[in-house]
Amino acid sequence: MIRLNPYIYFNGNCEEAFNFYKSVFQTEFTYMGRYKDVPKTDRQVFREIDEKIMHVSLPISKETVLMGADNNEAYPEALSHSNFSLIIHTDKKEKADRLFNELSEGGQIKVPMDLTFWGSYYGICIDKFGIMWKVTTESEH
């Protein structure tokens, strides 16, 4: 089995973002660790960011875990890539609307939720943390 899980890097606001995602997806963290938790032998890479998030895992469905961390000087390239979006497939229009509305709160709606020519109910937003989300469900004819 292969499973693909998104990993998002933040510039110091990972905890705030993941608390927001936790409320949107109505689930609990399975892990949240800080840089201060890194064993002493590896500490030179993580100095001055002790309270920032080293890794967080948030299951958002039975198959998918949203993961993230605060960026640090060890991985400067992590924040330089913005050629992605996260897409959520739901089974109900009401669920798609709720997720879209909550994710777009404080952010930007790029494509409002609507029926598309290809037969899906679909929308695009950028959340208040700069992450692009696409939300879709099969149209209910």
C-alpha cells in the first residue's frame, strides 16, 4: 500500500495554523513536538526556536494525515516551493461547503463553490496562512 500525506512548512506560525485545521476538520493531534524536544546531540541545527513546532500530525480522514512543521535554517528550501495545493474530496455537498467556508475564513476565495462543467461541485480558496485548498465532491444530480 502507498499513502501520500501532505507536509506543510510554516514560517513560525505552524501551531496557530494546525489549531485552525484541528477546528476545521474536527479531529485531534496524534503528535505535536517542539524543537526543544530534539535530543541534545542534534541541538545545533535547532537553536533559538525551542518553542516552535518540529513536527505535528493531524489525521483528517481515515486515510490521510496532515503534517507540518515550522521552518528553520536547516531547511531553507522548504518555504520556497509554492507550486502545490491541497485538495479535499468529500462525499456530501454540505460537508464540502462547511470545509470550504471554514478554510476560507480570514483568507481569500479564488473560485466560489459551484457546479462545474466536468460535473463536480468545486471551489478554491487560500487560507489565512497562505495554503491553497481545493474542495470538491461529485455533484448530486
